[in-house]
Amino acid sequence: MTCPVARHESAIPCPPPTDPTGFISPSYQAAGTEASRDKPPLNTSHQGIAYVSSSVGGSVSTLSFEDKGIETWATPHRNHGRAIRGRIRGFSKTSRRNLLRRLASINRRAFRGRLISITLTYPHEHPEDPELCKNHLKALRKRLQRKYGDFAAFWRLGIQKRGAWHFHLLLFVGQSVGSIGELRRFISSSWHEVTGKVSEGHLHAGTRVEVVKRWKQATSYVERYMAKSEEFPEGLQTGRIWGIWNEELLPVRWESVEVSLRDAFRIRRIYRKLAKRKGSGSLRRITVFVRHENVVRLLEFLGYQLE
């Protein structure tokens, strides 16, 4: 018996039915898995195959039994005005997974710039309207872009125990950003000005700017602060509480391979273990956080090769 090799004419003999050792290496311990339950059989001529996709240089992979290409199921869903999105009242589990998934899809080796973490807080006199706070953030972004040019960033709106809103940001900047000291002073003065120059103390204590030296440190910062679960005032319409600036500047590329159903079931079993997902019910799609190089190893073990 032979195993099909996606997009290659030759075939490689199937390995023994065992799992590769040392495969599981999760990147986001705090993140759950994204899964979809089975629906009625799809009306397609490709029901004998499934799809495995992985973000090159990243830490997220998806196994899908649906007859869809990578552009429709392995990339973030966007609202193009064809549907009305419900009002947002906080930070849902789905929203949290999406944030972590977008970060995990970035090619760590391809990014050549610097990572900067930023915390923005308000003084004792603080606005209660989250939309007003987000306008302050937009004003700060414009100032940063005027001085340093375009850059990508993740942002997250949170709330402190005293009821004041605050922001966490992770900036992906280029060489145009000079010393960290200069950046700290610019952000401190700019945030002080856009929020109304409430107090002199806020000028010195309203911001925190740090260099993120390692990718592991970046994921830890996002999990602890940007993806932190927290309760918002009951009934308050917060609108969006996280987002990405200039996402097109981030190095993200997905690779996909077709696999037989027999191998897809084996991959699904491994992904279940990785996600620590209990139960034996079937899934149409499962997304897990795992390094791209480990997905390549798994597929090579089964006799496949990503393009």
C-alpha cells in the first residue's frame, strides 16, 4: 500500500501506524482549540481527502475535512458589509482565540524588525466611555506614524480594578525607530497630550514602554495581558476591544497539503492530544497551536510534503 503525496506524481510507502515521537510542542498553553462539529455530508467529489494547513514560521495549524481552499478556511474571516455584526460586550473565548491565532500565524524568522510592548493608562480622572478612549489611541497612532512611518501592531483594551480603561500594545517596528529612550519620551508626552494633560504625574507614570527581546517573551506578554480574560461592566457596549494595525506589513504565509482520510484521522487524533481535547466525537475542522516545523515533520512521517 502507498500513501499519496500531495501535488507530486510519485508515491512513498506508508510508515508503520505509530505517532512520531517528540511531535507535540505547544506554543500557547493558555489557548484553547478551535473546532467545528460534523454537519451532513458535503456534496463534493473530494470527500476522500482532507486538508492540513500550517503558517510558515508560525505556530498554528488547521486540519479540515471541508472542501474548501486555504483562502477560505485558514485565514481570518472578515466582514465585508454583507452582514450586521452584533454589538460587542467584552472579550469572548472566540475573540481571545482569534487574537492568539493571528499572532501565532506570524513568521517569526521572516520578521526583521523590533518588538515593543506598550502599556497606556489614565490618571485618577479618567473617561468612562470606551469609544472616547479608543479615539485617544487613534490619535496616538497618528502621531507615531507621522514620526516613524507605518508599522504593524496588536492592541487590546482592558479595564483596571479602579474602573479606568487602559491599553496594551505590541508594536512590530522597523529601523526607523531610534533608541528606546527616545521612543519612551515621545509616547509619554504624546499620550499625556492626547488624553488632555490632566496632571503632571500622568506625564511620568501614564505609559510603560519595553523592548521585547525574544519571541517567547512576546507570546508570554500577549497571553498575560492582551489575551487576559476579564470582566467588563455589565450591560456596557464596549465595541471592539482588540485589533491589528497594518496587518499587511506582517510576514504571514500559509501552506496547505491534501491528505487521505485515513491519514487525516490519524492527524486528528494527534491534534486532539495536542489540544487536550477529550471525547471521541468527529470534527470537521480543528485548529491547534503547534510550530510549523513540527507539522512538516508529522507530514513527512506520513509520507507527504508541503509545497
